[in-house]
Amino acid sequence: MSTSNPIALITGGSRGLGRSTALKLAEHGADILITYHRNRAEAEAVLEQIRAAGHRAAALPLDTTDIAGFEAFAARLREALQQHFGADRFDYLVNNAGFGDDASLAEVTEAQFDRLMNVHLKGVLFLTQRLLPFIADGGRIINISSGLTRFTYPGKAVYAAMKGAVEVLTRYLAKELGPRRIAVNTVAPGAIATDFGGGVVRDNPHVQQAIASVTALGRVGLPEDIGGAIAHLLAPESGWINGERIQITGGMNL
């Protein structure tokens, strides 16, 4: 690990859980590099907040479905690390980028399946593979999963299956990267009030009430609940946590 501020790379860091994670990690002393898909203005707003708090920050465009584009992204990343951070490695990788797409197993199309797989499984695997030379020995990787790999809701089967595969992938990464002292864990959020899935949890009072009724702490989750937990999981004191699935749901569907 670097003796200066650790550097965190968060995919999909311009909004939602990625944005909260970026801001919380900055609060805990990290410099931040985020990726965004299309909305540069959202990414710049995050960078402004981080820089205002006295930390270095940069943003790069990335389409996590474009496996062939990962080589070019790695080249841009190398330049950004040198230009903005004076470094050639980063310390934390948070594989957060994603989207939701509901369909029953009776109706899901191959195109829907492929879109979910390309972002939530294939993209995570091959982006991590390409970035391994940039991750400092003793670093950390967090893969974002979902509470839906433990409890079930209609229409979530394919999304949850991809996240279940990521949880298995996490354990294998932890084993294979052990010689480099890189700890790899999964964070599995419950229902969070963001724009994910069209903002259904954030914007629908009936959905919020239904979720609160099956959650021990009596409310839906907020982005800060997840970003803060990830920041603690990446803290130096948490370095012995490895190969684990940490569910963060406020006690949903216990």
C-alpha cells in the first residue's frame, strides 16, 4: 500500500451507491478516481465535492460492457494516475457499475440476459483482470452484489443469478490474489433509495412501506448506509476480512 493517501477506483462512481462510496472514502482519507458511463456533468459534481474536502480526484469514461475497450481504458488510467495522483498504482477497486432489468423467467429474453451478464459478471471479471497490474500489493477489491442472492422477489432472477456468480468469483479472486495480499470481498446491499431500476425504491411510497415492513430497522436503505460501510470495510483495521459476503440490509427479510 502507498504511504500517502490511498487511491480508490470506483466504477459507476458518478451517482447512487458509487457516488456515496466515493464521498465516504474521501471522508476517510482516500483520493478518488471514478468512472462514469455517459454523464460527465454528474461525475464533475462528485469531483468538486471531493476536491473541496481537500482530496485529489479524477474521472474517466468507461462502458463496462465493452470488453475490447478495457485496453484503451487501462492506458487512460495509467495517464490519469500519473497526472492527477503522481502514482502508477491504486489501492482499492470497487466494482460498482450496474443497472437493473426486471423480467420473469418465463418472459426474459436472451438480449436481457446478455445485457445483465455483460455488466454484472463478464465486465466485472475482465475489468478486474485487466486492472490487476495497477492494484498495489496489499490492496483491496470490493464487488457489489445484492441481498437478492439470499432472498427472492419476482422478476429479479437473472439479475440475482449474475450477482450470485460474482459472489463465487469473489471467493476465487481472494484465493488467487492471496499471494499479493490483496483482500477481496462482496458487499450485498438490500433495497436502497437511489435512481437504480428507475428509482422505484426512492420514488414510490408504497414500495418504501413494503420494504420497511420486512426490515428490522424499519426503513429503506440510503446510499450513505452502503458507502459508509464500504469505507469501513476498506479501512486498515479491516484488512483481515477476506473472501466474505457482507450483507448490508438493515435486517431485511430476516
